[in-house]
Amino acid sequence: MNASFPAYYTGLKPFAGLFATGLPVLMYHKLGPHPARVRLKGLYVSGRLFERQLAELRRAGFVTGAYGLPEAGGNAGKRVALTFDDGFANVLRYGTEPMARHGVRAIQFLVADLLGRSNEWEVRQGEARETLMDAAQIKEWLAAGHEIGSHTLTHPYLTRISLEQAREEISSSKKKLEDRFGLAIRHFCYPYGDWNPAVRDLVSEAEYETACTTEFGVNTSVTPAWELKRITARHQSISFKALAARLARFKCG
């Protein structure tokens, strides 16, 4: 991570120079107000802040379109990609209208076996329960012009399970989503940003076109397709140093 840039994205100004050098991929999780007893409040971006971020990008001439690989030659086209991990229903509730107003398209990475259920991987670690989009809501998301990708079947740490289990999580989630929604699932996102070369190779084997990590930075034509970098978008509620210390105790993805 380049120390000259903030560790997370709240507004465009500190990142304008960086965004000119490659494709920025912004990483969101949850939108709207956070409930009581939330452990990681920074993963909730308020509706007001989200609206402001979208308006700022639009005024600066940035555009979003179909999610995919960066182009050669920096970021002359002023592209930016928005990604949402996990498939939270509050993204549909608080994000659909502002994205429509600003002409923004995004991709939501879904946990294929937990559609319409809740964030069980977080609840097991003491986090507040949140609802995940069900099939009807995902169809609404798609009808609004957005995309979906895979975030595995159950949201495990892929490097902590066997390669056969990891293969099942990666490949079967793709097939389940394709069968359920009748479209090609071309993009993957590593839960918790947890991957290694063996896991990456399984993603390639499953014929995904890209995979997102949580490594900070923008993407250029030489960035490996299954190692795309992202920048966390979050509310500036605590210092990144404090957040990092908490993440060391309670991982999110």
C-alpha cells in the first residue's frame, strides 16, 4: 500500500492522482444505518455518504459500466468499478435509487448457499445479524442493470480448507448462481480477501474471468486477472490503525 494515499476511500480528492493511473475498484459491504451492537461500524456506508460519493465521481467525469478488466494506458477513460461483497439486502434498499440517479452500475458478489438468509459467518463471530438478498431481490438488482458474481457457497477462508473443499466452494457456487438466474457468472471474489496461488488456480480452472482481492491499489493492464486490487469505501468513524487492530481480531469479507 502506498503511504501517500489514505487506506480507505471516503471521498475522491486524496485519490484523484491514483485513479488516473489505473482502474479503481471500490469495495463496499453494507449501506444505510447500522443497528445497535455492531462490531465493525465502518463497514456500513450511510445513504448520505454513498450519495455524496456517487455525485462526486460523476462531477469529476468518472463512469461505470460493465465490470471487467482494466484497459491499457492507465485510466484515460476515467472508469471506476463499484463492488459489493456478500449480497446484503440493505444495498438494494439504500443503493438502487442513488445509483440509478447517477448512472452507476455495480456488481454484487453473492454467497450462493445463503441467499435470503443472513450473514452467518459474521454472526458466529459476534457480529449483528443482517439479511441477505433473496432470489426475487437479486432479480430486481439485475433488472436495474447491475451484475452479480460469486463469493463462494458459504463464505469460508479458502486457504484454511482442503483444496477439494475449496474447489467445491468456487465451482459449485458458479453453477448454482448460473442455474438459478440463467446468466453466466464470470467474476469471483475471495471471502476475507483470503487466497494463495493454489486457490487462485482453482478460480482460473473454474473459468472465471476475474477475481477480486482486498489488496489496496488500482489495476492496470499488467494486473493479474485473478488478483484484482480494491480500495475499501467506508465511513470515517475510526482511524484505519484502530480498524486494522480490530480486523486482526475479527475478520470481515
